[in-house]
Amino acid sequence: MAGTPRVLRAMNDRAALDLLLEHGPLSRTRLGKLTGLSKPTASQLLARLEAAGLVIATGTGTDGSGTADSGSGTGRPGPNAQLYAVDPTAAYAAGLDVTPERVLAAVADITGRTVGEHAVPTPGRRAAEPVVRQVTTALDGAIKAAGLTRPDVRRTVIGTPGAFDPTTGRLRYASHLPGWHSPALLDELAAALPMPVEYENDVNLAALAEQRLGSAKGHDDFVLLWNEGGLGAAVVLGGRLHRGFTGGAGEVGFLPVPGVPLVRHVTKANSGGFQELAGSQIIPRLARELGISPIPDGPYAEVATALVARAADIDSGSHRQLLATYATGLATGIASLVAVLDPQLVVLSGTALTAGGEPLRALVEAELAELAASRPRLVLGDVRENPVLRGALESALATTRDEVFDTLTLR
């Protein structure tokens, strides 16, 4: 078929680029082994990618097989092999993590390395700086920290609580995020930013980070339960995020559970549901009821994280009871998710969960074994440093790599 050799070259080129991203610098011998290509074909491939500005020579070293690449094709030990890597300057992408307290932006090169970061505090519900200015200030700060300019960044992904309704363009399920609910906001941001911008739920992005880099790597069906500023979940089915019709899949804070009031009129601030049973705000209350002291000052999410971490470390009756009660509340909601979705894996993420470490995980697992018919594996999230931001960067980079690699390798 006409054009088949070019298509095959493009497929090999893309496979090689993905391997270089996964493994880091490789010799032509090692790359040939990983791709199944002969050494001459691997050499031609690397020459093409160098000419396209996607690959650079990074020095010399062993080929990863325990011997050096002599260049003779014999496989015998010889001089150190020339190593090749994806050129980190080939493209850049940005991610933003938006909370009621701050907008955190970062820029990453095409290899995934963060090269610039900047945070802008948000003024809360007072007469606030416009959202567009908050976003552009944070993004421009990260771009400046990276030593770049706006045109260098090919794509941005912004993570927020809630979700933008695809039919109206308005943010839903996030009444606690002031300034983000204008129906014109997305158009205003599109006009202010010179690159394509995508929006994603923050918990979905944390799940994406775990799927690409963390404890859910290699899993196509899993649920991530998040507890930090609020209680939420992300659902991945068949390897893809399930967002729901309005983007509201995973808003489990509203989930009806026994032992607490039903959440009615969910568009208004109120209590009840899974959030009331196992959200961060219950931890300080539990601690007071159990006579645990001192209780630190600060935002309830930070206080909850500190108390859970302390309870996991201290072997006393009151601290064990706090963890056990918290675990029962968590397992109650997770059991409902498991009954409907039957996932292979449940990931516990967000500081109010990961702070409990293995003691909390084991307690939730034991409770879940009594409440759920199926037995998903229960694990702690591995991506602990800014998982929402990391997920935003991974999302932006995935599309950026497709655009850059496919455009240049198919020429």
C-alpha cells in the first residue's frame, strides 16, 4: 500500500519517543532492543528525530544491558555508548490548581519536569481581584520562573473543584469558589490566554496523576476517594475518566449515607450526606468528643490532616477510636461506590486520608470487607506533592506530546 513505509516510520518514531520518555536516556542498542528494531534502523530513526528537533544526544554511558555499545554490532564490550533523550525544550505545557485559598500554576517541559511554579493567594469572598487576573498572574509568574514567554506554552489545563457544565459553561458543585460562576468566564479566559485551555475537576486530575505516575498505574478500572478541602471521588472506567452528563460524576459529598441527615437543596450551603459523615470537618469534632488535645488552629482541612497524622502515630485508646470512627465513616460511603462500580482498585488520596497512612488504610479495608460484596484492593495514593497540579500538567502534556510528536513524525 502506498504510504505504508512512512506510516510505519511514524509509528516507530512515536514508539521510540514514548520509550525515551519512560526510560530516560537510551543508547541506540538499547532502543533497538526495546522497539524490536535493528541497530541500523534505530540509528536512522534517531537521526530523523534529531533532525526534527525532538531528540538530542546527552553524553555517553552503558546501554542498560550491562555492556557498553561498541558500535560494531557485535555486542562485545567497547567504548561507552552515545545516549539519546527527548529534547526537553521541544515543547512546554502548563497546569493550574485552583482552590478558595490560592491559584497555583506550574510549567513543565515535554519530558514532564517542572521548570517554573508560581502561586497567587485569592482574597476569598471580599471584593476580589477578577478571576481572569488571578489566573493570568499565576500563569505568567510560572512562565517567568521557567525563563519562558507566553508563546512558548502550547496548552494549559486548569483544575477546579466542581465541574463546568458542558451545556451552559457555568461552574457547578463548587459554591465555595467565589468569582468562578459567571457564564461569561470561560470566554473571558479564552480571550485572555493565547494558548488552548482545558478545564477539569480537581479530583479527576488527582486520579489522572495516580493513573500516570502513582498507585493506579496499569489499572483501567478504579475509584479515587479524595478528602482534603472537601470529600469527592473520581471514577476511571476502561482507562478513561467518567465525568457524567453534567460533569458531576464523583460529587460524593452529597451521597446519602446512614447516620447523618440527607442533603436537601444541594445548591445551597448545608450539612448532611457523606461529607457530614467522613469529611475533614468531622475530625476536629471527633477529637474534642474523645478528649484529644491540643487541637491546632487553622483551616479545618489542615487541622484534620494534623489530627489524623497524630492519631496514626500515637497508640492510645482515644487516638485509636478516632481513627476507627473515621475509618467506619469512610468505608460506609466507599461501600456504596463499590456496590455500583465494582472497581479493581480504590485509591485513598488527599491529605486527610494519606496522613493516616497504613493504620487508617488497614482499618478502612477491614470495615469495607464487612460492608461490600466485592473486594477491591485498597491503596494509598503515591502522588503526595500537589497531586491536582501534577494531574493538570500530565493532562496538558499528553495532548501536547500528541500534537508535537505526530505533527513532526508524519512530515
